[in-house]
Amino acid sequence: MQRDASDTRVNPDLILKAIEKDEVADDARTSRGHLKIFFGYAAGVGKTYAMLQAAHAAKRRGVDVVAGYIEPHERPATAHLAQGLENVPCKLIEHNGIALSEFDLDAAIERAPQLILVDELAHTNAPGSRHDKRYRDVEELLHAGIDVYTTVNVQHIESLNDMVASITGVVVSERIPDRIFDDADQVELVDIEPEDLLERLRAGLVYRPAQADRAQQHFLPSRTSPHSEKSRCAAAPIAPATSQTPHACWETVTTTPGSVS
């Protein structure tokens, strides 16, 4: 007997395969680690400090937290807050006769904590590392089912690099693809008034004097210059313009002059 052309019944086997495919996708999403980005408009606004505060809060809740890599900027308040967290020892990679300290991805995966802190998401790894960029290290951690807290500034987002360069006059070579930012489960915007950041720079709480002078000239030229406020506000369009994932959650934290990133 021939089947009527109007018969639109679906093959049960195809339905079963579609259900199984959805279940596999759901399992993959469930097993993948969660990414939280602490996001700022310049170095020194308090990203690392806020990340460490959140890590201690998670530890108090019973989460297994380790510090995978915290950028050593010799900032006393940040260094003090890093105490009390287990550390994954850094890996030394020799390049041109210089020993470079890098995040040890293999050691982190072997340790397999619930949550790991990996500072400076846009960092370029030393030659000889498994991945050329730290964000690729973070992707591997997420695929291994490990939650990650990390930090990044607005000028390192690929699609916003040109916008920030037009404001500051500085082209930043280290960038992360928009998809990394888009796929974050949570983004915390760490904010501070430009005048407070200038005070931190002058007090030596962010960089050494020579570095602080360069940062002030390029990203925060003066109290009266519009550059600092424009750099700060460049982060604002990120939420509606870049974060497309429906699960992404945004928070804004205003840091105090005593805390540094």
C-alpha cells in the first residue's frame, strides 16, 4: 500500500536520535566548567583584588579553590589577599637564556580543583608552552570541567581594540577573541573613578614609578583630559553589544582606593 503524500508522520527512529543528540549536548554543557571574568578599563582598577575576594568567599562556602596564576605586580594589598589560598606552582620555561615563570596547565589539570584563578586572560605564553595564549589554557581548563576566575581589560577585547586605541592612542597587541567574552557565564565589571586610579598610580600602588608614568601618559593623561573617562566608559557598550549568551550574568563592583588589581 502506497503512503499518502499528505502523511507527515516522522520516523520514530529519527525522533529518538534527535533526543539522544540533545541529551549529549546537555551533558557536555553540564560537565564544562564555568567562566567568570573580572573586567576593567585599565590596570589598577581592582580586578585581581576583586577576584581574590570572590575566591575567599567561595572557599568559605566549601569550594575547592586554588590560585593557578596571580600576576606578581608587587602590590601589597593584593599579595596579602592571595595568602591563605593554595597555589599551583608556576612552571619555569627558559627562553633566550632567561627563565620565564608561566602558568602550569598540566599541574592545574592534575590537581583538578573545583575553581582555579588564572590572572591576565590576554597574556601571551612563553615559547615552548602548549598554547600560545593564556585564554587557550583557560579553554582547556573549562573543557576539563574546572571553573575559572580570570581578569581582563577592555582594550584586550578584539572587537573593541581599535575603539580603545582611538581614545588612548595606544595599540595593544595582546587580544582575546570576542567569543571568549561572549561565552563567559558571568562578567563582573570592576570600576573606579579615574581620579582614584591616578592617586593609586602616584602612590606606587599599581606600578613602579617609570611604569606608572607611562600608564598615566597613555591611558590616563590628566585629571582634566577626557581620555580617562572615555577609556572608562568604553567598557559600557560591552554588555549589550558583545555579551550575547542568555546565561551571561553582569555585575558591577566599585572598588575602594585601598584595593588594587
